[in-house]
Amino acid sequence: MINKIARSVADALAGIQDGATVLIGGFGTAGIPGELIDGLVEQGAKDLTVVNNNAGNGETGLAALLKAGRVRKIICSFPRQADSQVFDGLYRSGKLELELVPQGNLAERIRAAGAGIGAFFCPTGYGTQLAGNRETREIDGKQYVLEYPIHGDVALIKAERGDRWGNLVYRKAARNFGPVMAMASKKTIATVHDIAELGTLDPETIVTPGIFVHQVVRIERVATQAGGFKKAA
């Protein structure tokens, strides 16, 4: 019997190794798998390459993982915000490597990994430092830069509902990078608020089929304030 429901966050994260590339979902404060990130801090894997939309907020979540010294490199689109002091300090001191990727390129590089695409040409970044020394090509009179897919050893994502086969349903904008990250990784771990009985999820609403998901962890709902920050107890 296929049952991908993990007993705990710790059990789901147990196999993540040092040096892994970890794709972490979330856009702003929507769809961040906070419990999995906190669990990864506790789990202890180090020398990680993290792929995320940004580089953490305040000193919680991804910022806490950076502060713990577990991340060697981060690949993201928006590393600096008003409260990105942890990233700023590590980057300026040379303790953290940054690969800055335009957001559309980031999404497509991850999607390409899941689709089995070896590389693709994209116009974004041509003629700038972001293009680096990568190959360029003129196509129909327009200049493009060669981009390579981003594969993950593990993806940590957040969904709304799931079943024991790993089928996932998301909530609105909290979907963001979750589906493409699940497809691009060797192993996908997802948190959900509700575990549905097998066969009760409408197939038309399943965004990530269970074939791309390896473990599902149920978490409690936490009331949040505007902006997604947890309310004080």
C-alpha cells in the first residue's frame, strides 16, 4: 500500500545530506514551508545550496537557516529587502555565495529541469553582468542568453491539501514555485493542512500529482496578520 504520509517533520527530513541542493517554495510570505525550514535547521545538514525566490526575512525561516551557517550558496531573484540583515551580513563578509537570477529565468530554469530540457535561450539579462560568460545567440534578430536548468536534490514546498499518494492541492498564490520545484527534484517533501481520504480530491484540482511527491507532513493552521507574520501569543 502506497502511503507517503510522514509521522513528523523530522522523519521526512532525515535523509537530507550535506552539500545537497534544496529548492524551497514561497513567494514573499505566501506558500513558505516554514515548518520544514525550521526542521532543516534542527536536522543539521550543512554546505547546502538553497534555491528560493528571496534570501529570507528577519531572522526566522530561511534567514534562520542562513544564520545557522548551513548554507554555502543561495540562488534567488530578490536577495535584499528591508529586513534581509542576515543575508547582508553573510554576503558582505564572504561567507555566502550568491547567484542572482531574474525571476522569470529562475522559474523557467526550474521548470526546464522537471521537463527534461537540457538548456534554453532566454533574452532576459543579455548585455548585462547577469549574462556572465554564457553563450549568446541571435534568433530572429533578437539576442538571447543560454540558460541551464536547476535540478534539486530535495524540494521543500507547502500545499493546502494532500492524500496518502502524495497528490497535492494548493491555495491560491501559495502555489507559486511549488509545482515546478516538485518536478525538478529527486525528492519532494510537502506540508499540508489537511489529509484527504484517497479518491476524494477532485482530479481537476490536483496541481502536483503524487508521482512527483515522496513525503507529506500534516501541519496545523496558524493565524497570521497582514503580511503573513505570525500573531503574538
